Amino acid sequence: MAKIIHDKEACIGCGTCAAVCSKHWRMASDGKSELIGAKKNGNVFELEVKDIACNQDAAEACPVNCIHIEDKGKRKI
């Protein structure tokens, strides 16, 4: 199991995550990206997934590094 973490406040709304991983990301009405199905946890949004799929690509492509992936409690990206 892995956890995708999105710091929406840091997001600049470039849309790269939605372009490379539309299964998990979309652009919200506020102009920032949104992790589909995520739940708010403090200042971030989190989603637990069995397979990180294209989220790795989204995290690596994000120009402001606001997408993080944790696997087994260790932050990978």
C-alpha cells in the first residue's frame, strides 16, 4: 500500500499532473490540481492506493514538488 500526498496550497495549477496521470488527477474549479478521491488531512490531501501507477510520473513532473508518495511509511518523492 502507498499513500499519495498533495500539498494543494503549494500547487500552482500548471496541470502537468492531470496531463500525465488523468486517472488520479484533474484540474479543480479553483485552478489548482485535485487528487481524485483524496481526503483532507490537515493541510494536505491524501489517498491510499495499492499501485502508485502514474502518480510517480506526476510527482516527478510537478515543478513545485507538491506531490509526494509514501511507501511503508518512508517518503519516496
